[in-house]
Amino acid sequence: MNWSLALPSSPGSSSNKHGDRFIPSRAGANWGLYFHKPTQPEKSPKQKRKAKQATLDSCPVNPFYTALLKNELLGAGIENVPHPKGESQGLQSPIPHTKNLFSYAHNTKRWRPDSGSEVCPYILSPISNKSQTLLKSQQKPIRKISESPFKILEAPELQNDFYLNLVDWSCLNIITVGLGSRAYLWNAATCQVTKLCDLSSDEDYVTSVNWSEQGNLVAVGTDKGLVQVWDVTAGKMLCKLEGHAARVGVLAWNADQISSGGRDTMILQRDIRAPRPQSERWLIGHRQEVCGLKWSVDHQLLASGGNDNTVLVWSLYNVKPVHKYTKHVAAVKAIAWSPHQHGLLASGGGTADRNIRFWNTLTGQPVQHIDTGSQVCNLAWSRHDNELVSTHGYAENQIAVWRYPSLTKVAKLIGHSYRVLYLAVSPDGQSIVTGAGDETLRFWTVFYKTHSAKEAASALSLFTKIR
């Protein structure tokens, strides 16, 4: 860079005002070689403000960090940030408009917005108590469902029949599955496989399986209309129940009572402790094969679905149906009772229907429904959250997780190449096993288990000091 020296003028000169400073001369500097000059015209201040605001709007905002800043700078007193999904983005505590960030005061003592007095000098944390509560609060984790099964088992001879129920999961973490004329047990903890029974000598095959609530007994329905009850621990058959004139496609336990639905359109209820025929009770209401049976959570109502497109609700103390629902236009196999709302029943229709419908069995009225776009094969509610999973057939063979009552789809899982005809839920309520005509069993983790606080012992409770 070139510099020029300004010499002092004589006292009589007219240029007395310049002084003896070095003034840089930029005449010989070629600034264009070192700095790029933009070709576009310079923006006005208003346009610059708009561009800056657009940049700020496009940046993701962390509500947790924003709340922390508002606590420390503006004294907002925010202790919790609502979850962004499905809730308002606004923070719980409003920002006081009367407080000025740059206001001056005579009191120079340290002040915290969450305390009426000055802070103890022995506190080492530089942030306020409200912000400490905010940092310690448990934020809801981001929900993510894996789109791939965590285990796949081969299941040769698993029937591709919509009306059968060949997979069930016990409370003792043992899965039973009917494969052709045999029924097998698979221990989910040890991965050990045990053959339960073989019906090939009788030229019969397994059409349904179902575990008792205690997990020690399993019922096996056959193509010839028989129901075998097996003691898994002893490894022997306790009894063989006759009565149906055709195959038994679905079973449901209620304590020591076993309900069976057959192709003969009948539902037969029997107590395995009492002799026949005193313990038998026939429920007649369907006009075609019964393919869905589920007891309510309180064991007072039995819901049944049939190939006649109807859903019937039976009382434990009556042989006539309490409610009859006929809005489905295809076979109803998928049936599930909600563990979160008393009397809420969900049912799913076949290929021509594709709808999941919800019924209030206390009033007998329909609640709502959703078209899934595919044949509904099975339904199961989550025990920990108000969600349910459905398995489907034609045409996508998918597994879907739904949020109730909004009926928003949480996840869609694809893996089976045939209709997903069989479904069972694990004892912990987090995983499911699905079976299909592709002769595979696939295990998925679909539900989130919440860790609720243990109930505190109370002196007023009748069950705290039972001897």
C-alpha cells in the first residue's frame, strides 16, 4: 500500500487545518483483484430484515432450550415443556410483560424469579430452581418402531386359512402353534421347541389353540370338532371334549371354562372341572361359521364374530345375545376388548369390508370406524397405552399400529408375503408374534411400556395387612 506524507503548511498558508498525520492513498490499490463485488443490486434494509426473519423461521426451534433461556433471562418460571406432538407448542407459564431485561435497580443483591427472597449464597448452581426442575423433568422419549422383525422362525405347514386361530402366547412366555396335525410349544426365553400333540394317527389336524390365563393349560381344537385340554407342566392330556359337528376354529378361556366356536355355527361353553352335560351351555345366534371369540377384561361378556358378517355380545348369565351388530359386510374374525375403557369393543371385517369398527357395549351403540384398505385379520390392544395393532391380508399383507381415539396410524410394518392371519401379544405387552401363509413366524416390538410409579401403601387399604 502506498502512503503519502502531508507536510505542515507555513503559518501564513490557508491550509492550516491538515496537521501532520499520515493519510493512506488508495489510488493505486486494485481492490477488484482481492474482493468479489456482487453483481446483484444491494438489498434495501426492509428486504434484509425479511431475509433474516425467513432464515430464523427456517431454523428448528428447541422448545426445551427456549424455556430454559426464558427462565434465566426473563424469569418465566417454566418447569415443564409439553410434548410437541399433538399438543400446543406454547409454554405453560406466561412471560411477565412488566419485567424489563435491561432495567436498573438500586438493589444489587442476587435475585431469582422463583423465590420471594434472595438466594442462599451457598448454592453453587448458576441457574434458578425452576430451571433445575425443568432440567430434571422427564421429557417424553421419541417414539420409534422398528420396521423389521427382531426374530423370524420357520413354521412349516402353517395353514393359510382365514377362519383358523393357530398361534397363541401364554403368560409364562411360551408360544403354542398348530402346524398341520401337530401342535408345538416354543419357549421364548430358552428357544426350546417341544411337541405337544400329534393328531396324524386319528387323521385329524389342529384348527385352533388357546392358553388359559394361568398359563398351565392349553386347549387344542381339531378339524373333527374335538377340544383337547393339555397340562403343559405334566405333559399329558387332561380331557377330550366332544360336541361340535364340524371343526373348531376358535377357542377362548374364562377361568376354568373353555368356550369354543365351530363351523357348525354353534358356541359351546364347558367347565373342565364339572362332568358333562351339566357343565355345557350352547350359544346359538350365528348363521355361519364362528371364527372370532374374546372375553371382556372383567370376564362378564363374550364377543363372537362369524362368517355371517355379524358381531354378537353374550352375557355370562344369559344364553341369548345382549347385542347384535350387523354393520360389517364381510366375515368378522378380528375381535378385541379395550383394557382402557370399560365396554369398548373393536372388530374388523374381511376383504369386502376392510373396516375396523368400535362399539360401546354398555349402550349398544356404534362409536366410530375407519377404512383400513385391506382385509382385517386380527386386532389386539396395548395394555400400557391407548393403542391397538391390526394385521391384514389382501392386498398389502401389512401390520398397522393405531392410536385411539384419533385413529391415526402410528406405524406400518411389512414383511410377510402372505396374509397375516395369526397374532399374539407377549406377556410384557411390548412385542407381538405374527404368522402367515408364507410359513413363518415374525416377532415385532410395536408397543411402548410405560414405567408407572408403584402405588404407595395405605393404612386405609383392606389388602395391605392380609394374613
